[in-house]
Amino acid sequence: MATNGILKRIEARVFGWVHLPPPSSRLRRLTFWFGVLSLLLVLLSLLPGHAGGFFAGLRVPVIFIFAVCGLIVTIGWVADLIRNKLLWRLSNRLVVTYLLVGFAPVFLFVILAGLAGYVFAGQFAIYAVSSELDNRLNQIGAQNESLARHLGEVDAVHSVRKLDAPEAKAEAAAEKTTGVSIAVSRDGKPMSLPGITTETSAVPGWMQDHFLGFALDNGKLYMRAEDRESRAGHSVVVVSSVPLNADLLTDATRSLGETTLVPLRSAESKTSRQVDVGNSAVKIQVDGDASAPTLSGGRTTQSAGFYDIPVSFGGAAPYTNWQTGEKLTLGMIVTSRPTVLYQHLVSYSPAVSNIVRVLLIIVAVLFAIIELIAFIMAVRLNRTITGSVSDLYAATQQINRGDLTHRIPVTRNDQLAELSVAFNTMTASLARLLIEQKEKERLQNELSIAQEVQANLFPSSNISLPMLELHGVCKPAQSVSGDYYDFLLFGNDRLGIALGDISGKGISAALLMATLHSAVRAYRIAGEEIISAGNAGLLVADHLHRLWAENPQLAKDLVQMFDSPARILLLLNKHLYRSTQMEKYATLFLAHYDGRDQVLTYSNGGQLPPLVLGLDGSIKRMDCGGPVIGLLADVEYEQGKVRLERGDIFVAYSDGVTEPENDFGDFGEERLVEIVQRNKHLPLGEISHHVMQALSAWIGAEEQPDDITLVLARQV
């Protein structure tokens, strides 16, 4: 580990001198240290004697490893550069894509066309040379056939034509101009014709009839023709031969290029020979007769340009061993150039070739124009693609800076334009969502404030009387609750209890709940103040004091109006009916507890009837009252009284306690009563906790459907 740390510090120091980051990967570090070792070995190899030789021997493998590692690192660096720099921009990626998609087929087509052109040029060269040799061979055959026919017509008595005959002069002229040698036999006996060379071997025994082709005779190749003519019981055989040599090949190729003839081996031969073709040497299996010659004639012309490459191609022609009659193959290799072959091709029809040349130039110009138009279209399409992507990239940068007012200008009607439109729509939606989010946050803050204010409206948990335990809880379904409960203390032995449920949920229900809360408190406190003023004789207000002194009965009725739960419900009903919308109403239970006689006076305005659970298991329902408040204008409310015995538990609840549903039905009043009675020995707070736990288990993972309010009181 210490050595590795030292090496890393050295690397950092060295690369710091050239302002480059030190190598990070193991391969790059290995390459660096092999480079250092290579440089050190190069310097040590300069030492004289055996030491220098030793280090020189180590230098080669180390430099080789350094070169391999350096090549791998360089390839990786170039690949990273291309991927991260060159191909980062979309325009460069598209250019590379166009090159791959467009250039690869063109490249393959050019290669295919070049190969096809090369094969065609080679085939044409072989065809041109073969055609010329066949023409000359046919001329020899025609002359030989004519001579055999003429000699066959000669009278049997005359064995030799005179030299001054016209035919003899023609044969002599033919020999002088073409190098033809002729052999004639009559009835199997050789004949000599005055003035004509007879170098050809005798007619072999395998020969049966006419012969025309290439023949190998005594180690030399000939173009040879043999014809027979039988007349009047006599048979005349004429054999004409032309030596196949370099001069004949040069004359036959007519400046096409270099032509090489190689007698190829037969199936039984094992002999091979190296033949020079152009600038290269080719090893070819030749005929079993090692004396069979390899002939070359003509020469390859100078190149007309870089495109005028040598074209070498091979062909084959049959030839016959004259002594044995064996059919063999004569290999033919022609080396020429495309310009020479084209000149030879058009030499037969210059007018047509000029027309073809003009047509090719016109086609090339048209292709160039089409290619230019295609290039311009490709550039324009490329700009539309890269321009749209560039606009999108610039727009994302603006959005990233927080400028949600930025929009991409759209001037086209295509998929990329639709993408820009979608981006603009998304940006507008994002701006709108941010505004809505801010508004939501503002509303949430206001709801938090409203929730805090509402929490302050509910009574504190330490309210109680010496003879009565109290407990209340409200669990909103949303941020704020539409349920309402309140405890109003009047001295040490009297208490007001209120529990209500506003129609609906949320903010509107909470606002109506606050209104109801304020009204209940106002009416109850007003009544209490009047009672206190009357009983104590205090001067609360001048006119109330005078009313109490002058008309005690009227004052007493006024006090009872505010002190009676039924009267307060009547007043609240009128108040809500006049101040709220038609669809707004509330259920409300009001009770007044007098601790001196342990009597609970109540009136129920449409609320689920509270229950009084006795120690003996009895249940009293407090359902005396009237309809909901705020829905009807003129209604009357009744009130009832219940005396609480020691240990009795008063249970008041909203519909959020009994109406939650699951697969087994409603939670129900019976289940509530059963939980309270089962835990009646516990403090009221724990009883409430058990009820809430049972409700949560009953509701499960579903959303709480309604506000839950529970009020408990126990006579001590």
C-alpha cells in the first residue's frame, strides 16, 4: 500500500508538470510505467560491453508491451473522444448516420462495380486475343482446305504441279507473308511441292479426318490445319502449320497488352512451372512434356492515370499433342489496361462510341445534379432536425434557470414542430402548476391557521366539575372539522354541553361551525350574565336593572329564554335560517347540567340521540327536541330532563362514529355502547381511546369518511 501511494504521488507530480490529470485506470498507469521502463532501458543499452547488450535484450519485449498497452489506451482515448466530443452534438451524429447509411451501400456498390468492371475487362481482353487467334487459325484452315481440294483434282498421272502455275505462285506468296509450312502426302507417301516449305511432321496415325486447332509438335506450338481429299481411288492429305511464337502473339494482340500462353498439365503430369505475369510470378502446373514452351508476346502500355490499373485475366483454349493425339489445355493470361481495352472496343464503331460517350457524360451530369439536389435537401432536413433539438435544448436551459415564460417559436408543421408545441404546452402547464402550488400552499397555510383557530374553539381538556367528569374529542376528516362540541362552565356546579354536526365538510362547514359556536356561547353567556345580574343585584346595564326592579316576572321570562336549551335552539334556528343558504343546516344537541340536583336539562335539534349508560346496564336515549336547525323557519323545540346517578356515563357522538362502513356493514350504535360498557371502569380518556382504536380498525386503509366527535361525561 505504501509503495502504491508513492507511485501515485510520482504520477501526480509528472503529469502535473504537463498540466494533465494523472492516470486513473490500471491500464493507463501500467502503460505509463512501461513507458518509463522502456526509456530507462534505452538509456542503459548505451552502456559499453555486456551490460549494454543485456539491457538491449530486455529493451525489445518491454517496448513491445509498452506499444501494445499504448495502442489499447490510444484506441480507448479516441473512442471516448468520438463518443463524448464528436458525437455529443446531434448534427454530428446525423452526419455519421448519413455516412453509414449512405456511404456503406455506395462503397459496396463501387466495390461490386469495380470487381464487375475488372472481370468484364479481363474477359474482354481474353475474348479479343482469342478472337484474333481464332481468325488466324480459320484463315489457315481455309487455305489448307482449298489447297487439299485443288490437289485432289489433279490428274493421278501428275504427281507434282509445275511451279509456274498460278496456284503454286499463290502458295509461295502465302508462305512468304504468313510463315505457313505445308506438308502433302499422296496415298500415304510424302510429296514435295516446288517452292513451298514442308517442315511439318508426318500425319500421325490417330488422325482420321479434318483437324483445325493448336498442336504441340516436337516441343513447339503450332496453329495447324489438316484436310483430306479422295478422288479416283487416291487420297491426298494436306497439313498447314504456322509456328505460335512471340512475334505472332505480338501481332495478334495489336497493342492490347502482354499475352502469355502456358500449356497446362494433364491429369497424369506432376510437372510445375513458374510463369511471370506482369510484375508478379505465378506458379502453374504444365503438361507432362517438360519441353512444352511458355510463350509471351506484346507489352503492357503506360498508365494513363491512377485509374488505369493493369488488368490481368486468364482463359483457356484446347490444344492437341500431335504425336499422341491427347487433348490438353492451353492456358492464356492477358494483361492489359482499361483505356487500351476501351479504345479497342470503340475502334469498330467510332460514331456509336461518340454517342455513347456523350450519353454517359449527360447521365453523369444528371446524376451529379440529382446528387447535389439530394445533398441540399439532406442539409435542409438536417437543419430542421438539429434546429428543433437545439431550440429544445436552449428552452430546457431557460426552464432550468427558472424562466417559465420562455416559448419555442414554431414555424413548421411536422412531428418536431408538434414536439416544440408540446414542450410549450408543458412549460405553460408547469407555470400554471407552480402558481396553483403556491396558491395551494397559501391555502394550506390558511387551513393550518384555521385548524389552529378551530382547535382553540374546542374546550380545553382540564374542564371538569367536582361531581362530573368530562372528556371530548374531535377527529376531522379533512384539515378542519364541521363537527362541534363545547363545555361552558358556570361556577362550580353548573355546566353547559353542546354537540353539533354541520352539513358538509371542509372550509364551509368549519366556518358555519365557528358561527354556531359563537352564537351558542353568546346566547348561553348572555343568559348567565342576566341571571348573575338579577341574583346579585349588580348593575350590568341600567335598563336591565330597572327592568328587574319594575317587572320581576318579565325579567324572569327573559332569563328563562336564554337559560332554556329549547329556547336557545329556537333562537339559533332563526339565526341560521336567515343568515345561511337554503342547503346549509346543522344538527345540535344542547344540555344544561345542574350539579346541585344532578339533573341534565337538554334539547336535541336533529342530532343522533345521546345515551346515558347506567351501572345496572340500563340505557336512556335523549331524543327530546325537534328538527335540525337552519332548515325550517318556524319550528318549536321541546326539552327533557335526565337525572344522573353515580357512575352513569353520558355518551354523545356525531354520525362519524356510527356510520363508517366496511364489508361487515356500519360500525353502529350497539358496537359503540358495547365498547363503552366494557371499559366503563376506565378513565374517560382511555374509553375514548378504545373507541377511536376500534373505529380506525373498522375503517381500515380507507379514507376517513366523516368527522368523528365523541363527548363523554360521568357522574361522580
